[in-house]
Amino acid sequence: MTAQWLVLRGPKALPGFLSEGARQRLNLGQSALSAKWPSATAELVDSLRDERLPRGDLDEHAKSFEKLAGDFQGGSSLYTVYRFLSGLSHPGLMLVDSYVHKDPQAPNGFSLRNNPRSLNRDSLAWTSVWSLVWAGRAVDWLTMKSPDRFFLKKTAREADMPSDMLVLTEKAAAKAYADGYDAGRRSSAAAEDPAD
């Protein structure tokens, strides 16, 4: 979804993405400095702070996956899939539920499974294929001749995907168009003005 967002959301998406990455690196550097890691110095943290970009219009979208997903039609469903996958990858109750089961013979009424309760493999396969098609299509979109477009479209059809590309909401599409238009006007105005 992030790759598609970067491709479709217009010229302000990449600065938002980069700004969020710089913010995360700064937070990591500050944590490492607080933890007194040998390679973490005040100079390192200052250099990470200097990498921050000026605030942009899409910083909050890049920071909040819910807002990022909300730029797409069906965004609440997309965000729900993200939350589900996060629950599987982070240690929390969803993961605990996979290993713990009620056991009347156990002193506390619960016992651990040696192997996790199996999840619906079709759902996981569906999510994996769709995600790979979306990511591949976003990269392909940026390639001059789109060498994998037909393969990815065929895979999307075979996986019963509505499309190989996500679709922006009307509001997000209008903003992306306006941002692209404004960016084009700025670059052509700068080219015409030799004083700049």
C-alpha cells in the first residue's frame, strides 16, 4: 500500500515518506544515546536532526498508516488487513491466542500448544499475493516501458483482485492532481526565470 501511495498520491508523498523516515531515525538515535550505546553520540543525533525535512502536507499521512490507507477507496478494509497482519507480527494477544488454549486439566485452566493454532491459509495467501502485486505494480509504474505490467495484470485477474492498482478516493485524487499541477507550474516557472 505504501508503494502504491507513493506512486499515486502525487509529488508531496515522497517528501512525507522521507520526512517520516528521518523522524524515525532521529528517534532511534535519541534512544540509542539515552541507552548509552557506544556509537551513539550527541553529534550523531544532531546530524540526524539536520536530516529532517521541513514540514510537508503529507507528513501525517506518512506517519499514520490509517491515514495513508484512507487515501484509497476501501481504505478502512485495507487498514483492517494491516491491523490483522500487525497483530500476527507483534507480540500481543492475537499471537498469544495462537499458542494458548483452555485446558481443564491444567492448574490455571490454560496450557500452551507446541505449535500455533493454524490460521486461515487462504487469507494469508490472498494477502501475500495481493500485496506482492500491488508492490510490483507500483515499481513497474515507475519503469519507462512497464515490462511487468501484463504479467501483474494477469496475476491480479487470477487472484480475483479488483485491480492491479489501488484507486485513490475522489478527494485524494483531486489533491494529487492539484499537487502535480502546482509542482509542474513551479518547475516551469523556475526554468523561465534566469534570476532563480
